[in-house]
Amino acid sequence: MTREIPRKVIYIDMDNVLVDFQSGIDRLPFEIRKKYPNGKNIDEAKGIFSLMEPKKGAIEAYKLLHEHHDVYILSTAPWKNSSAWSDKVEWVQLHIGKVEGEAAFKRLILSHNKHLNKGDYLIDDRLANGADKFEGKLIHFGGTNEKEKRNNDFPDWDSVIAYFKNEGLL
């Protein structure tokens, strides 16, 4: 008899968590990149979000978590870049699924107020847009960052999956 794992609600951010943001910057034409000196506000470049590649291990981790839990993508899109909203939908459809029954079908939430979502876990690389006020457990993804008070507990997807296994949730 196998032990039943209680299903949790898990939210996963996109930029620099599921998605390699830098890969989108690198693919922008030079003429567009030069409009954003030092990369400031480059997330406002039309089409940038459609150019991004998945982070290493992100798609496999998403699908594994989805097998055992209620997983949603919880992301913020720049207010001044309307293409970001549709680009993020298209990215999810391309990389995780766009038809009913696939892991990310109708599981994308775009919000500037992540703390309004109720759930058990939020996997996010930043504390912005309400992530720091999320009522469940924040898994602060990525390498060490003094400004964000992030240590190196979850530098990559392998460490996140190891955490869920250690908690008996996988």
C-alpha cells in the first residue's frame, strides 16, 4: 500500500524561475537592445518574452510537481508592454502544454499582487509584486542575493525537487 501524498497548491513564477530571462535579451536585435541602456526597462521591449528559453530542469520539475500537486504559473507582466501578456501565454503553450489535459492548460495567472493568491508554496526569485507577503511558504529561487535576502538554499530546480522529496511531497 502506497502512502497518499496530500495535494498542495504550488505557484511558480516565470521570469528567471521557469524561464531564462537573459536568453530573451540575447535574442533581441541589437537595434532594440540599444534603446534600453544598461538593460534598464528592457522587459518593456515588444516580443522579448516570446524569445526566452526554459531554465535548465524547469519543465521537467513543473511536470513532476504537477503529477502530485495543483500547480499554477503565477507571473507578473510589465504594465507598459502589452505583448508580454500574450507572449507569456504563448510561451507556456509552447513549452508546457496548450490542450486540455496537459500540465499547464489554463494554469497561467498574471498578477501584480501575488500575495492575493492562496496556496501552500510560491517558488519565486524575487520578493516583488507581493511575493514577500505570500501567506504560504516562499521558496526563494536562485543564487545568493543580498538585496533580496536570498541565500543559496534553492539555487536551481534540482534543489527545489530535493526539498519537496525531503518534505515527503514527492
